[in-house]
Amino acid sequence: MSDYTYTAKDTTPSIMVRKDAAGNVIEVEAKREDYTVPPSGQYKLEITGFAKPFQMPRNAEYGGGEQTMTRLEFTIRSDKGNGRMFSQMVGLSFGPKSKLGGIFGAARGKAISAGENIDMVDMLGLLFSSFVSHDKSKTGSVKVDDMGKPLYASVVIDTITPEANASAPSGSEEEIWN
């Protein structure tokens, strides 16, 4: 064996923390088929879940080692795509400059403050309007699967409007849902 021999791992499904219809916090095993990558566009979204934290290797350019991650689960509440879900992987770090802190702060209408205690369950049910874009590779092209469909979508933090001011325009008419 060389220094470049690795052990294959099973893909471990994410355990999502959600609320049931009665408002009780529950854990559910996420299934890939539950999620659809939406066309880029403006949507009304609800944060409906987050993954239990997991470890993931950090790129060497960012110091290597491992980082603690989670997934945020969004459910579309716009006319177009209503009820469809997608998730976005983020580092488990709350702060005014972190992606997770930015989404949570913007969605609730109040930026994260240093020293603030954050209960992730408080994110569940937050409703907001935001532009959703497709994740791009380092070369700037959209990451796609074998069929040419986008693999990932991300909420654009600086376009988030909290529920009180949220509008629900639908996604781009030129792009079709699958």
C-alpha cells in the first residue's frame, strides 16, 4: 500500500432536528429524495430543520484538521415550489461573520451579538424571503450532477428579509422544476 491508500466509508445520513405538528422537537433521518435543488430565484423560505453536528475534514488552505458542520433545512413557502425542501451545509459557528450566524441573524431580523447564547431550536419555523443561488466551483461554474442539474443551492444572506417584511415571489419562470 502507498501513502495514498484510503478506507472507503459508508455515507452516514444526517439526523435532522425538526418540530412535529404539535411543536415538539424530534429527530428524523434525512433522505436524499426528500430534497430538491430549486431553480435560482427569489423565494419565501422557512427553516424547518438542522442536522445534528458532524465532523468534516477542513481544506488545507483553511488550516486543515476537522471542522464541526451542520445542515440547515429550508422548506419553500412560495407559490412556485411550495413544500419542496433543500438543505445547505454550514460550519457550526455562530457569529456576525459566519454563514450560520448570518442566516439566523438575518432571518430573525436581529444580528448575532458576541456572547449571545444561541438555541438552534429557535431557528425552526423562522420565515423569510431570500434569493437562492446555485453553488459554484472554484472555476466559477455551477456544480452539476451527471444529468446537468445543479447539485447545491445556497441562501444569499444579504438578500434575506425577515417574515414581517417577506414577500413570496416565485422562482425564475425560465427554469423548470423537476
